Amino acid sequence: MKKAILAFTIVAALTSPSFAQSVGEKTGVNSALGIAPKTEDFIKEAAMSDMTEIEAAKIAQLKGNAEEKKFAEMMLADHTKTSNELKAMIPANMKAAVPTALDDTHQKKLAKLRDAKPEDFASEYDSMQVSAHKDAVSLFERYANGGDDPKLKDWAGKTLPALKHHLEMAQMLDKNRK
């Protein structure tokens, strides 16, 4: 009984509007609970995702097999496009939310790709793409369904089919490797 009350209290605290959004997005709680991120968090996460995808694609173009290079070419084009679209529609008071560089977590993921031995690259890249696109689909679905900025909410919904397609392609890359 005490555990149930504690769990309910934590969930209630994390889902209250004043607390959940930023901390919840950072910890993954919002994703697990299906809660839309705050606009500032959505902008930051979407921009970070695009920057990471672009850099990972550049690495894959150098180190990947033919299938990965083809996928990387699409990632480079599509994520450059969405990055430019996002920057063009960010409200003036939210411009500071756009990261100018990758955070430590994303830099480490890219370093792992850069440092991967040729025989390990496919395993690292393919699984990274599946994970990154699952996260992106979740982020965009949650914002499209419950975001506060109508323009960004609409854009998130329109971008979702491409992200879902990327996820399917990444899953096929990963499956074909095994």
C-alpha cells in the first residue's frame, strides 16, 4: 500500500504542469506517460535530434555499407530540411531554445560511431538509428497531439509520417544486418 501511494505521488508530481514538462522530458518520464513536451523542450529536442542525425549520416557515408550510405543520404537531406523548417517557424521568444551545439550525450553517441571498428560500425549505426527514430516519433506524436504552439503542432503532425518511414527503414537496416 505504501509503495502504491509513493508511486502515485511521484507520478502526480511529475505530471503536474509546473513540474513535469522540462524535468519529465529530460528524464523520459513524459514519453513513458505520453505527455506532450513544453514548446521549448520540443524545439530543443527536435533540433538536437536533427543535428545528431545529420552528423551520424556524415559518418555513415564514410564508414557504412552501401545500404547504410543510401539511408544516410536520405537522413542528411530529410533532417537538413526539417532543421531548416523548424528554425523558420520558431516563435521569436523561443529562439534561445535552439541549441547551437550537440550536448555531451549526443557527442558521445557520435564519438562511438566515429571510433567503431569497421566490423562493428553497422551494429552501432543501425541500432542507434532505430533508437533515435523511436524517440523522434514519440516526441513528434506527443507534441502533435498536445503541444501549445499551433504552428509547431501542425508541423509536428505533418513531419510524423517521414519519421515513421525513417524508423521502418532503420528497423530494416538493423534486421538485415542480423
